[in-house]
Amino acid sequence: MAHKSSTAATSRPFHGNDRRRRGRHRRNIDLISSLPDEILQHILFFIPTKLAIRTSVLSRRWRHVWSDTPSLSFENSDMLHADSINETLTRYAAPKMIKFHLKTMRTHIVPHIDKWIKFAMSRNVEDLSLSVVGILRDYKLPDIFFMNSSIKQLSFMLPYSYMNPTCSVSWKSLKKLSLRYCM
């Protein structure tokens, strides 16, 4: 008799509860994690770096996806500190950077700006945007800033900063330039 019931159980069609269980199982599959890294990085390209880094806690699969995203974007927030940006840059692994964006009201980060510009330039950044709301008395952009043939778009708002290069300007690919409050 036990044999009959097990045979009957395996040969019967799915009933409502069985279908619901199968549907729930399908919903638990993480389809986005099965996408190639390039597609995941393209998605992360459009969100602030702070949020992209948070995806690393989702699973082992996501742990390092953000570090090869061709974009770094740091927006003004209470958590925007030079140390956190420097830590992010040490973990960043992409050889080519499409976009580097920094917008802050914290003028105490000014001593680090040169290092961040050099980092972006070393990755052949194409779109560089720096905006510091506050007075940057006598800040002079580093020469490496003026020697990047891969840069296509530059946007700067650095109040009272100097754009007086001591070298030749080499922006062969530049298509868009926006300078505000620079001298």
C-alpha cells in the first residue's frame, strides 16, 4: 500500500500548492548576479560610488564588481571625507576611467585634490568634474591637469583657484569645457 501511494504521488499532475512552491523557487533565483561583470559595471556607472560600494555586501560575486566600474562619483554628504575617498582610490582597479566627479562644500579636502586629479589622469579619464563650494584661496591646479590628451569633458568650479599652467596645454580630445569662478 505504501508503494501505491508513492507511485500515485509521483504520477499525479501538479496541483495549486505545488505550482505556487515552484513559482516561489523561481523568484528566489538572483538573475542580476548572473549577468556578466561588464553589464553590472555599466549599471553601477550611473549611481554614486558610495552606493556602488555598498553592493559589495550582497554576495561574494558582488564583492569587487564596483572596483572595476569606469566611474567614480563623490557627492557632498556628511560622509564625504578625504580618508574615505583615498581608501576608495586604493581599492579601485579599473585601468580606464570614463568619469571622475567630485562635488563638495568641504574646503579642508583641498590638500588632497591634486592627488585625486593625478589619480584620474593616470587612468586616462575622459570626463572630469570638480566642484568645491567655498573659497580656495590661491589654489593652483597641478601641471598634470593640463597634459591629458584623453580628456573630452572638463567642468570646474573652484572659486579663486588659478589656471595658469607652466607647461603646454594638451587637451587634444577636449569637446566641452566649463570653468566657473577660476582665475
